[in-house]
Amino acid sequence: MRLEGSTSAIYPASISVFEETGVSRRDYVQEWFAAHPKATREEQDAFLAGRRNINFLFNRVTGEKLAMDARLYNSLMV
């Protein structure tokens, strides 16, 4: 993700896209750990160091875009 006016990328923990037919969600942290079950602690730390604990939500129906930290995201998704 790139924020408007920024040249640096943000690597989020997840991205959710809401549409009329439902929601599509990519959880990049879980996907990486599932694909690398034998990763060393150093490899895990290197991966996590590049990720932000941010969750992006896009609503294609209303056009809304949100970015939330993990605490707020988890309290809303319960």
C-alpha cells in the first residue's frame, strides 16, 4: 500500500474488501506463517519487522477506506 503523496510502501497485517457479494480478506501474517512452518526465529522476526500492525478495510459499495490498528480492529471484529 502507498498512502497518497507518499513514496514509501506500508505492508499491512491484513486487507479486507467489502462488496455486495460479501467480504474478501487477506491476512498476510497468517499466510506467511502457514507457508513457512519451519522458519527460524530470525526469519520470523525479519518478516514481522517489515509488516505494520495495521488492517486496511475498503468498502467498494460506499467507497469508504479505513485503516485501523490491531486493538481497534480486533474489538470491532468480535
